Amino acid sequence: MFESKRTQEERFKEAETLYDKDKCKKAFPLFESLANEGYVPAQIYMGACYLHGKGIKKNLTKAAEWFYKAAEQGDDEAQRYLGLCYFNGFGVTENYETAAEWYRKSAEQGNVHSQNLLGICYYKGEGVPQNFETAAQWFRKAVSQGDVSGRIWLDNLKRKGS
């Protein structure tokens, strides 16, 4: 009997359901197959699996590689994760400047988490020149999306008198 080929999205949903049910070892090969086909959501999950050791042995280098593949395709969440890898030295050489670049790419697409992270970079002068006004601009963007963390950082800036 002929079985129609399932779409990438259908196979991804199956893998995601397994992952969510904490059946990561069963989900991993499904994600891997899709990721190797260039399917961005699966590439992000591959990065997360390797980052956290879910379904496979923890491997920070492979995590960063998968995040990079998805980030290069313009995915804002992958760009944020890759920024975190560079900021913390997870699988790559720690580099605040490169982290800030990836945060910016993600933040410019409206990723609220990256807007906060980039704001923090400017607040602390990590990877970018310290600039409280630019930090405030990024925190305001996050707050405009309902983010509480951005509000806390803005309050910190007000207390500093900036």
C-alpha cells in the first residue's frame, strides 16, 4: 500500500510532541533528520538537545553549530541562542562583541529576549561601548511588547540617574 509522504511540519510536530513528553531519545533522530534537510525549527531543537543533553550526550560545540545553521537562515530565536553561546563560551570562544552582534540581529526582528540582552550589553558595556541611552532604547522596545524584565532594567537606569 502506498503511504503518502508526511510533510516536514507533520514530522516536526511528532518530534516536538515526543520531546515535550520527555521522550527525547525518540525525538532526537526525528529532529536530526529534519535538521539535516535544513528545516530551521528542527535545527534549533538540535541545538537545544545538545546544549542540555536531552536525547543525546551534551555537546556544546555541536549545540553552537546547530544554532549557527539556523541563525544564518535568519531565525531570530536561533540568533539569540547563538548570542548566548558566544556570551557564555558555550561551544565557541567567549566573545562579547560577537554575542552582541547576534543579539542585535535577533532584536531588530523584534525578539523581546534579545532586546533585553542587547540592552544589558549596552548597560554594562559588554561587547559594545557602554551607553545608557541606547540601553534604555532597547529596554523600551522590550517593554512595549509587555516584557517585565525590560521594565526592571529601565528602573535600574532611572535609579542611576541616566
